[in-house]
Amino acid sequence: MSDTDERFAARLDVTGMLCPMPVLRARRKLDDLKAGDMLLVVASDPNVVQDMPAFCTMAGHTLVMARQEGDQFLFEIKKGQSTEKN
């Protein structure tokens, strides 16, 4: 995947961080984005496979795609309407 993929408003690399840090960093990054913006999260902790989808559901975001590439886990997240700051 190209780092310059235009679908994403932001990219977050949390490689090397253990849960819950990837989810907490994703939450912070999403707070800075507008509703409908896409965030790409790259992580290495296998626990994120369960934690990131649960976070998206609870926070009202859409997990568009989750996949593994080698030893990395990639998550494409679309920011939901309910968490947009005014």
C-alpha cells in the first residue's frame, strides 16, 4: 500500500506499541479529523485485531477494512458523525 493513498486524511503508525496504546492513539487522531474522513492505522500488536473493531463499534466509527500484511495489521477507519467536534 502506498503511504500517499489519497483516500486517507491521516495515517497513524503505532507499530511496536502494545494495547491499549494503538486504540488510544487512534482515538486521539480521529478526534482531529472531520466526520467522514478516513484514517489508516498500522499496528503490530496481535491484540489490536480484537480491540480496534470493538473500539470502532463503541465510538461510532466504521471499520471499512482490516487486513494483515506480513507482521503488520492495517485498519481503514471512517470517522463517524457522533464524535465530531464543533
